[in-house]
Amino acid sequence: MKKKNTDGVYIELEDVIRLQHKASGFHFLPRQPLQSLLAGRHASRLRGRGLDFEELRLYQKGDDTRTIDWKVSNRARKAYVRVYSEEKERQVMFVVDQRLSMFFGSKKSFKSVTAVEALTLGAWKVLDSGDRVGGIIFNDCESREFRAQRSRQATMAMLSEAVKFNHQLGVDQGIIESPDMLNSSLEKLLHKPRHNNLIIIISDFHGMDEKTYHHVRALSRHNDVVLTLVYDELAKEFPENHFPIRLSDGIDQVELDLSQAKLRKSIPDLLQGRLKSLGDSLGKFDVPILPINTHEDVADQLRKILGGQHLKRAHKPQAMKGSR
């Protein structure tokens, strides 16, 4: 793969390897610190690892009566309880967006890079916790699925593919946007029976519709689902200069004359309105939403959101002020 000297626009394989050492201080288990976003109103939606049945044994004083196996107890004429242990590993699936809508960023990184960084940190952390990691990487044209495995080699193969997809992005690549690829990727997960998986969707959710809602709700019936919303801070701190800027959707380009005060004000208002609408829509899914912006270090953000550091209370997505 030819390296592009465009820091923050593309991510390199060596960046993915280096991030392995920053995958600490956060976790995806439901027992979150009180300050964690996952300890908020959606906490009951997170099941954590499942339980494996181990044995039947005689009831002992202090045992939870809810664990009594009444059928066995009636036959034996003695009280027996069912003993369970926590599953030794869990399957975590990442769904990562590398569509053209993600190829945008006004400060530190593009949304597409931020998404791969979030995937990388999450994947290394899951693997370090002894769980299996897999996922689906998708763009506007195709998707690639990776079976969940507890293997560094398999994880590295998935991350390498994410880097490959990332390098295929560009406004000069002739890419035609395909909003429905988000739904297509979620459908892939639905085609295989899944139970007690943790499914983490990392996207800007461009093209989200009723079908998306249906898919997420279906997945969340028997699994934990977390929506990681990647957004840009352009609306919060729009450029103060009066020089023209060029914006592109990958096909067409438009030049904006920022010397017009009315235009400078209307663009942030438009983007803030879009983000609020998106936040309202995502709120209907009744699953945790993790907002990740493009201008801060992703590892630091994950520690704040999932590790309870530096926060006095659980924050909701309203902290997001701008997006594209």
C-alpha cells in the first residue's frame, strides 16, 4: 500500500500497531463506573457476559431461592439449586463505516480516520480482555466480514483491511455515495443467529432510516448494541477567516465565500440542526450512544466515556455541538 503523507486524512498500519499500547483505562463491561455514559439510563440494556450452567447441588443456607430447580427438587424430595459461572469469553463485533460521508474533518482527523482508531483501540482492548473480536468493514461499494476470533493474527488482518478501505477514500476516486450500505452491513449480522454478542457500530449514520431502526432493534433483542457516533466540530468552531473554502461530496465541489457574514452564521446553524436531528433519531433506538469527535484524541475520549475519568456525572450526547 502506497503511503500518503496526509496526517489525519488517512491512517497507516504503523498507527494501528502503535495504538495497541493506548488501549487501556476503559472497558465495555456493564459494571461501569458511576461517571461512565454506560452507567446511565441505558445501563439495563447491557447484559455483559452470559452464564454457563455448571452443576446441580443441594440447597445451602444463604443460597438465592431463585436458583432452586423445582423439577429436580420435587423428584429428589430435597432442594437443589442450579450453579452457574460467567462465560469465559464473549464475542464482540465491530461494524465500521468507511463511506465517503466519513471522508471529512476540519481539525485533527477525518471522521474515517477517527472511526478506524476507535475500532483499533476497541479491538485491542477486547482481545486483551480474553474475548473474541470480529467485525464488518464497509464502504460505498462493498463490505468485508471477519469472523470473531481470539487471535492477534486475525485481529491484525481485520485492522489491515480497515486501513485498506481507509486509503481507498478520496474526492478524486469517482466514488458514488451509497447510504444504504449501512443497512446492508447490519443485515449481514442479522443473517446469522447471534446471542449475547456485543455489537459496536462506528459511523456518522449518514443515510439512517426506518430500516436502520428495525435492524438495530432486532439485533438488540438478544445482544448488546452500542452506537458510536463519529462527528466533526466544524459547527462549534467555524473558521473566522474570510477566505473562500471548497467543500465536496466526492462528486461535485462548491466554493463558499466566507466574507459574507450571513453565510458564516447560517452554516454552523445548519450543521448544529442536523446533529440535533440525528441525536434525536438515535435516541429512539434505546441503546447506548457514544459520541466520538474528530478533534480530540480517541483514546482519551474512550477513557472519559467508558472509564469514568475526569467526569463528575454521566454525560449524554447533548454535549455534541457540531457535526457534518
